[in-house]
Amino acid sequence: MFKCSNALPADVANGGVLIVGIYNGKAVIWDEQNGVRDLKLFTEAHLGEDLSGWVLVTASALSENGMHIVGSMKAADQHSEGYLLSIPPECSSEW
């Protein structure tokens, strides 16, 4: 289960198989196999997105099937934007 001090789970998908939330001021994803992972690092490594200069601050909601995540991100100049992250089916095996 998603057990970390300083963690705030926000949403659950697939009956608890995947959880999104905030840990130490960053958006995270959790699954039993991999534990807590930084969502920005996951996105850059598995989806090839360049998020240089951005911090994914929140992961607020997750679609029921775990394929879409929404949250907010902040740039180095401190302006904030929302994001919608869509996970391709071929990457869903990562959780």
C-alpha cells in the first residue's frame, strides 16, 4: 500500500492497482511492483517527454483505467499550468 511519510494520495485506479498523489512536493505514482515513483522522471523515461524546467507539483486525478493523469506543474519562473498526461497502452505494463 501507499505508505510514506509526507505522502498525500489523491486518486486510485483499477481497484487500487495504481495510485497518484504528492510526495515531498512532487507528483508521484505508486504501484505494488515499483512502489512510489516520481511522475516527472517516469514521464521523461517512458514517454520521451522533455520536462526540463518544470516540476510536476500535483497528480490530482486518475482515469479509472489508469491511462490518464491530471495535475499541475510549475515552471522555473514560478508560473503554473495544468497538465493531462495520457499513457499509451504499450507503457501501461510499467504498472
